[in-house]
Amino acid sequence: MEQNEIKELFKKNNALLNGHFLLSSGLHSDTYFQSALILQHPQEAERLACELAKQIKEKGIKIDVVVSPAMGGIIIGHEMGRALGTRAIFTERTDGKVSLRRGFCAEKGEKALVVEDVVTTGKSTKEVIDALAQYGVEIAAVVSLVDRSAGKIDFGVPRFSLLSLDVKSYKAEECPMCKEGGMPVKPGSRK
Ligand SMILES: [Zn+2]
């Protein structure tokens, strides 16, 4: 699938919106991505995972286990596990600490694929990588549906996404859309 095709698919499902948004970080942005709105369609989730899995296979990257952060990464991570024929596990945050729970574990030497719905600052991806460090697994690659950093974040491993966006975010006092008199909306909130 081409970038444009992916973009249109996200837009058609309201997963990718253009406008003037107040993000949970407090920043204002002209673009918002809500993966749940595309992933609520299992057929689309499966199709997108197959696209990412195809790239993994083409690059000859071997994967033993898919690991994604709860909540946002679970569905696409699970579909990636299906597409790659591996198990799919997830990390959770409790008391501020990210770890594997529920009896999930990874074996020393296993090759892990970290799967995110969207990479923005890379913080949650880094937390998953750190949580896996104690198991002695090798991080083989990081993939996401959307990369909001336009490839600027480096985890020191191969990394790719289906859609790369160079999203502009602004502090409220510097937001050009506010300067034009606009009011930001909180995505997902009821109007
Ligand atoms: Zn604004």
C-alpha cells in the first residue's frame, strides 16, 4: 500500500483528522491520529498488520515475539503476531513503572519486535525497550502504524511505519491557529 492509500484509509475512518487540536500534552496541533477508529475494524487491523509484516519479511528481520505497550499497541501488536506467526505480548504501566505482567515473559536471546500504534516522542517505545532489557532479549526492530516524528526518533534498531507524518505541534501561546482567532478542540471529546 502506498502512503497516500494508507492516509486515505485512515481519513475515511476518521482515524486521521486535520483541524486545530488540543493534545493531552497541552500542545496544539493541526493533525490528530486516533488508531482505535481504524483498528475497531478487525479486517483493517489485519490488513495493516500484514503490510507491516511484509516489510519485516522483505528486510529479512527474524522475529520471535511481538511486544507492544497497553492500551494503544495491543490490537495492532496482536495482529502483527498473527501476521508473523509469533506470540504477541504486552507491557503495562503500574505505579508509573512499565513491565510485563500476567505471567508474560521473554526468553534470553529471543528477537523482539516492538509494535506501537503511533510514535510521537518515542517515550512509550523506550519504556517497552527498557522493560525488556532484564530478560536479555534482542530488540530486532520497532514498527508503528504512524510515525508523528517523521523518522526523527532513533532507537538504535531498524524502525519503520506505514505512514510518516511531519506533524507540527505548538505551545498554546505560539499557536498560529490561535493567533488567527481559532479555538482548539480536544479530540475524542463530546461536543
Ligand atoms: Zn491553537
